[in-house]
Amino acid sequence: MKRAFFTLLGAIVFALVSYGLVELFALWYGPRYIKSDSDIGDAFMTALGFMAVCLIAGGVVGFRWAGRRPKGS
């Protein structure tokens, strides 16, 4: 149960952080480089891919963190 909780917690934390990073990137990238609907679609799909990778990485990090043994045991 502990591993499932930490896996879910890690995935949520990484997803929220990646969402914040995408928002910051969009504020910078949008006004400078988006000229058409195609550009918006490309940026959106790239952002979704990045957030999916971060979600999976967060789950893996949480799973491994829950499996650590305390030092000195």
C-alpha cells in the first residue's frame, strides 16, 4: 500500500511541476514564435508528451523512494 501511495504521490507532484514549467514556457514561447494554428498544435503536442514523460518519471521515482530501506538497518 505504501508503494502505491508513493507512486501516485510522485506522479502527481511531477505532473504539477511539469504543468508549471509548460505554463512558463508557453508565456515565453507563444508571443515570440507562434504564427499559425499549426504552430499551436505542434507546441501543444510537445507539451503533452513532456507532461506524460514527467508523469511516468514521477511514478517511477515515487515507487523507488518507497522501496528504500532506512540507513543503519
